[in-house]
Amino acid sequence: MSRCWALLGLLGAAGLLRFPLPAAAAAERPGSAEQRCFCQVTGYLDDCTCDVETIDTFNNNKLFPRLNKLLESDYFKHYKVNLKKPCPFWNDSSHCGINACAVKPCPSNEVPGGTESASYKYSEEASNHDGECEEAKRLGAVDESLSEETQRAMLQWTQHEDSSDSFCEVDDVQSPDAEYVDLLLNPERYTGYKGPEAWKIWNSIYEENCFKPQTIKRPLNPLASGRGNNDGNAFYNWLEGLCVEKRAFYKLISGLHASINIHLSARYLLQETWSETKWGHNVTEFQHRFDEVLTKGEGPKRLKNLYFLYLIELRAMSKILPFFDRPGFQLFTGNENRDTETKRQLLEILHLIKSFPLHFDENSFFAGNKKEAAKLKEEFRFHFRNISRIMDCVGCLKCRLWGKLQTQGLGTALKILFSQKLIENMPERGPSYGFQLTRQEIVSFFNAFGRISTSVRELENFKNLLKNMQ
């Protein structure tokens, strides 16, 4: 039976359809397991002046340990999100069929956030899967528990909104349905989310929101059954005919999808007994998503798209440094000493990122004729806002949580890169600048980049595991 894995962590954990190969066929695959996944993931990236090896060294040896520590702080581990918003693109019946847990409302202490809402109507297809409810609710439950002291402190955190620059459809954090979630208690990993409705999410993202030329009849969605009939290298030829902005849009989505698949493979449920639950690296799942032969040539390209996404978000991190470096700016939680230390750690990380020698040049985007560039930018923004809205159609609550966070984080990176209001020498200009970030944008931006940084680090782990298989 085909399986759609947990979606966006973008969804919690998402993935590609799994097609197990017979043992005989697996034995005939050319090259080592490591070579089939990584032999092409080297050298310079398309549309960039940076190479994979420089990113690996910088991220794994310098940035990842510090960033990971920062994200454990009170300010960055708490994210306010509305998990109860209805899907804006298709009806409730179709939406609730995505996750078997939505058929029978699960206990509120296990899956808080609106599963029991009376507005949901359950499809006949969904009711045929109630046997999966217990597993799905156990693996996908969102823990929203926060201390009263933390909740009181969060009420004081100031927020600003600048929708004119936004690439995302953001939650109304003042809504009674919006709740704080401790991200450390809800790690992105395999959740048990699967089925045709999970496929529907990805299909909507790729087929309806990526810039697909009218001449291309093949599906962009890697989950589609007709995608891998021919050589995967031929599939990417259509990208060459697109402008750099539309080409980048697809690579960003593909890179995010790849990152989610890496998270799934790295935090997989390996064993469960009455006394122990073991999570860890599942090399087989990693191979199904990135092995050159199993993916018909596409797997390594997905990994290179991950590095492209890394460079985009890294450049946004570099560009936003003056915003946080202002003397009066606080990462406020109410604990003065801790807030001071958090800002110190943040600035240390941003100065480190600023020193990266091969940053992406965002000035290559939306250049040329001003009128045409402005129109393309609005189209780019519209497509990405649609993708952020699709996250409210994800049936698994934990997958929805991470999907909303990571799309908002990438949207914030795009806002930083392409806002007309952000001046990089901001402190020298005084308080008259107009660029703002909400607390939700800040938290999602750093956590989303933390997920990408983690994916790049995990690739080194999978390389070593694959070497040991030889």
C-alpha cells in the first residue's frame, strides 16, 4: 500500500511515496549507497556563487551548535499559533478526511486545538480509517502546556504588523483560538500522518502555486504517480526556461520538502514497547527519498535545492543584523538577565553569519524593468501567501504546527530580503525607518532556519551511516 508520510513538520514530517524494491533489484543498483545519494551533491550551486562544501563546513562546525542552543531559550522556544483555522481552499469534509484522528474527536488533553470542533463534518472515507486514530493521536498530539508565569510574561511581549511587506498569511495572535506552544515539547518527527489528503496538500503546493510553464504536462509534485516514468534529469530541463525568480521559487519549495524528509528520516519511530520508545535515524527511508536510482535521478537534486534554501535564509539572517543590533531592542520575556543573555547570543550568531564569505545576492531578483519587476514580485508574493494558507488544510495538528512555522519563517526571510523599508545601515539612520518584525515572525524565522541548519547537519550523519553499510 502506498504511504504518504507525515507532512510539513511542513508539516511535521512529510515525504515522498515509498516504493520498496525487491532484494534482487536492490542488490543490482550501481555504486555505493553513499555515492547514490551524495555523489552529485558537491561543488557550486546553480544561480549562486557558493559551493556545498563551504556551507557544510560553516554550518556544521560553526553555526549549528550555537543556533541550536539559542533556540532552546524561552523567547525562541514558544510559538503562538492558531491550529483551529478552517481550510480556505476545500470543504470541511475533505479536510477532515486527511487525518484519521479527526474522525473521532480524541481526548482534549492529548490533541488540544480544535479536533472536537462541532463545525467539522467527517467524510465517509475518513470514517473508514478510525482504526488509525489511536496511533495518529498518540504520535501527532500537540503539547501546549505552559506555566502560568510564562503565559503572563508572554502577554507583555510587544508586537508590530507590517502586512504590506508580508509574504505570508499570518495568524491573528489576539484570537482566542491562538495558543502558545512549547516547540521543544513538540519536536518535528514522524507523526503517522498519511493518506490521500496528505498527498492533496503537496499537490496543491506544487501544481497550483509553483510557476509551472503551460508547455509542461508532467506533474511537478514528487508524490504524483506519473512523475518518475522517465529520467529525472530530463524533468529539471523545464527550469532552464524560467526566469531566475520563478526558478528560485520552485527550488525553495523543493528544498523545504527535502528538509522535511530529512527530519522525518532522522527522527523516525524505530521501536516501541511497553517500557521504551526509540526514535532515531532510518537510513532506508532516507534512501527512498534521496537515492539517485530509487528517485530516478531526482534525489540528489532535491538535496542541492536544500542548500539553495539554506543560502536564501542565511542571507536574510545577515541582512537583518542591524534590526537586532539597536541598543533599545529587546527580546523581551520579563527576565532581564536572561533576556540580555539571549540577545547577546543572538547578536553573536548574526555577526558570525555576516562573516560568511559567499552570501547569496538577492539583487539578482526582481531587477530590470521596474514595472515588470514589481508585477513579478507581487505574483511571487501571492503564490507564497497561498502556500502559507494551505497549511491550515493539514489534518495532523503537529504537522500543521510545523508547517505554519516553517512557511512563516521562509516568508519572513523573503520579507527581509525584498522589503523596500529595510535599510542595512539602520542604526546610523536613527528611529525613522519603517521596517518591523512581529514576535511571531522573529520566532518562526529563527526556528525555520534552525530546521534547515539541522537538515544540513543531519546529511553528515546519513553520509556516515551509509558508509557503514558498505
